[in-house]
Amino acid sequence: MATIKVGDTVPSGTFKYIPWSQMLDDRRACGIPINFSSDEWKGKKVVIISVPGAFTFTCHTRHLPPYLEKYDQLKSKGVDAIYVLAANDPFVMSAWGVSLGLQDKIIPISDTYAKWSGEIGLQKDLTEGGMGIRTARYVIILDDLKVVSVEIEEGREIVKTDVDTTLSKL
């Protein structure tokens, strides 16, 4: 059950990610993971798209691509940064970003063990399906670390976390 709500300040968290570079696009380099702190969201309007897993059917084909397609619309609404978050390791997140052509538009970050998502009540136990503990499917809009909007999917369909709903909340 989600514990985060509109008006809350998000807890501090540390994620891992591999910054995009042109070297990653030729797929002969894998990059070096570095730490990223949620404190870097201070003073910014941020969209966080959380998915249960990189390269999974719904996440890979239906959820994230429309965000990339409507990147300019999101930016025109004053969004400073867009992140996609999952419990996958930073190498998988980076490879997923490269495969989708995210470059530095949408930054794939690893919420290892879904720790940060757990702190806000948005972990999901997908052990029955062989995936273990994951991040739930949700979208959070932050403004200076404060939650402006939080949308959480209850089922497998993308109803509340699609890009058009996110645009309507900005």
C-alpha cells in the first residue's frame, strides 16, 4: 500500500545509473555505474516513471516508448528531468535505455532491491512470476522534492500512468 501522497516530500535515496554517452550506442561499451542521489531533484520539476522491469513486454513496448515520443511536450510543461526507475541492475537499465534510444532524454536509474520504492510503499512482490521484489508501476511528479501527483497502477493495464495522464497532471 502506497504511503507516499500528494504534498509529501520524497525521502532521500541513492540510485545507480550509467550516464549515456555515444560510446554506449555502438554496444561495445557498457559504461561504469555511478551513484545518483534524489537530492539532485531539489529545485526541479521531475517526472519519475517506475516500471516492474526493463525489457518486460508491457514496460518495453507500451509504457515507456510514448514518454520518449512525447518528450518535447513534457519539457514544454516545465519538466526539468525525466527518469525511468526499476529494480533491475544499472547495466540492464542502461542497455534498455540504449535499446529504446533514450540517450539523455529519459534517464534510466536502478532502484536496487526496490529499496526506495519500498520506503514510499510502492514495492511489488512478483515472486510468483519469477521476478522477485520489484518496483510497482507508478508515476510521480515532483516539484522541488514535493509530490505534486502520484498515480499507481493496480492491475497489469496502463490506465493511470500513461504519458497523456501524466501530461494532464503537469
